[in-house]
Amino acid sequence: MLDFEDALARLLAGANPVRETQMVPTQETAGRILAQGLRSAIDVPPLDNTSMDGYAVRCTDVTTPGAQLLVAQRIAAGSVGHVLAAGTAARIFTGAPLPAGADAVVMQELCAVDGDRVTVNHVPRSGEWIRRRGEDIAAGAEVLAAGTRLSAAHVGVAASVGAARLEVFRRLRVALFSTGDELSMPGEPLKPGGIYNSNRYTLRALLEGLGCEVADLGIVPDSRDATRAALREAAAGNDLILTSGGVSVGEEDHVKPAVEAEGALDLWKIAIKPGKPLAFGSVRRKVGADGVAAFIGLPGNPVSSFVTFLMLVRPFILKAQGDSKLKPHARGMQADFACPGDPRREFLRARINAEGGLDLFANQSSGVLTSCTWADGLIDNPPRHAIERGDTVRFLPFSELL
């Protein structure tokens, strides 16, 4: 069996990054991958400004508490004052530019106003409550690097430097289908001996959560001809074909021979639990079309499908999207349980308890999908490693994987 790192390396070697880019309005880029780094043409903030409602003063005018100054001007955000004369103060509001000559702002709670005069009951330090020009972003600085998956904060930074549009990679196109005559769709009567198709829903949600453009081809009948036809349709306009189940070598497992007939396939046994079987290959596009679509076949058990997607398919997709961050950040956390080791590398469903340690879901079967809704993440446990209560384990929060 392949070890996990070898399997991941092989998958990543076969991930061809999308090259086509699009110019997209900045407010529509959350979740997209930045194709071209963004540099600022301006300083942010563009002028020294106040971070507090209060009074702009000259420190030389307030050397003791109780100094009285003439309020000579009022400066709101969006307006510009004039030079602050000696012995005067400017009423100023958060975000407003500091008037020339002022070197501090005293918050309004420390001042008392009587008519056009203010008593300043605090001796300010030079620079107090002032945000300096360019202290956040200097003109010419790179504020977002190529390969960044844009979060709400990234979008806000782009807007703060005046970028109305950003160059991003086009969305990865993924075709998804399921095989199996036993499958029913939610809302349909459950056929005798059948099961509802949860993997189709899980995988589509995972793909869309990564920003993929998903073509859902539904359930393909258990026949080689139908499977080959589905593969040809999927390859025509997509970068990746993703399936679950049907990649074994049984008489009713048609995906493997169908992919081999339409392209090429490796069937791997990976030394992980859950999720041992995984298929990786490619499907030829129609004559006259360029290249191939990548193919990944996941195991059919729902937890195996979920875990192998997170640990193996997710980094493949990230690389193909042009993302610069492929590996999740793990946390060292205390195990508040004991667990025997397994010959394979395990990904155990666990939850953070009230004391800040980890509890283990009691049933780690690959068919118990409720373990994934109960858990906060996965414990990445090395092969043949028994966990004792109080040990520090490597925890991968779902917040890093979903």
C-alpha cells in the first residue's frame, strides 16, 4: 500500500493549475484565487488622521491638566482643516485629517467645553490618538500576493487601496457523478435494498465550498456503456471528474474499466484509515479538444469519501486553482481518551471539550457519517501509534479543511 505522503505527492504532481484569468469586480472576488499580486498606489491612511473623537492640540499648549484653549475650528471626516494656531484647539471626529500644527488628540471624555473654549484635563503625549499616513500600507507595497485565496479581509484591503477590479483565476470546473443502481435521491421512495445518495450531496457541498464550478451529472446506471458515456460528457468541459464508489474490481464495478477505456487509471490502496481505495487517472477529451480531464475516484463509504476528499482531493484542487496554501495548519492538543494504534495512518473524528482537550467519537466506522457532524476536526495519528490519555496529538480543525 502507498503511504499517505506518497499518494499526496503523486496527486499533486498530476494537478495542472488553471492558467486562464478573469478581471472581476472586487466586491465579487471573495473565495477566488488572486492571479496577479496587488500593489498599492497610495498610502493608507492617505493623511495623518485621528482615531478618536476629541480635540486636536499642540502639546506645547497643554503642559498641565486644566489648560484652556480656544476652539477655533471643527473638522469632520471627509473635510480638511487649516493650520492650528498656538493657543487653539480643533474639534475633531474619528477619521478626520489632523490639521497642520497639531501633534496630538485628546479624547472628548477628558475635556470640558464651555462656549468656544475647551478645558483639557489631560496632558497628551506627542502622537496620541493619531494614525500616521501610511502606517497601514505604504504606497508601492504589495498588499496581496498572487495565489492568495481572497477572504473578506483581503477584499477589504483591496478596496482600501482603491482597486475596483482584481485579476483572479477562473473557477475550476468539476464534473461529479455517482454510480450504483442501489442509490436513491432524497425525496424519492427508498427502493428495496437501496440507500440514499449522501456522497453526492457531501461532495458537491465540499466542491462548492472551495469555489469550484460543479457540473452534477447525477446517478449513472451500473453499466459500462453508461459509465463511459458519462465520462465522455464529463471530460468535455471540465478540469476534473470526481466520483465515489464503483472503482473496485467486482463484476458491478464499472468505473475502473470505463476510465481505462476512455483514458488511463491507477488504482491505489493507501495506508490510511478510513479511505484505503482511491483511483487517479485521466479521461481523454473528444477528438479536436485539447488534453484530458483529471479523474479521481473516491471510496463509497461516506466517512471514507469525506476524509479522503479533505486530505487528498482538497490539496489537489487547491493546487489546480492556483492557491499558494496547500497544507492545513495542525494544532497540538491534549487527548482526553485512550485509543489503540492501527497499522495504517488514522484520521480520527474528535471534538474539543469544555476543558480544551479532545474527546473521541465512540464509533470510528467508515459508515457513520454522523461522526463528522459531531466532530470539530480530525486527529492525524501515525501508524501503529497508541494514544494514551493526556498525550499531545496532532489535530486538524475542520476550520482548516472546509
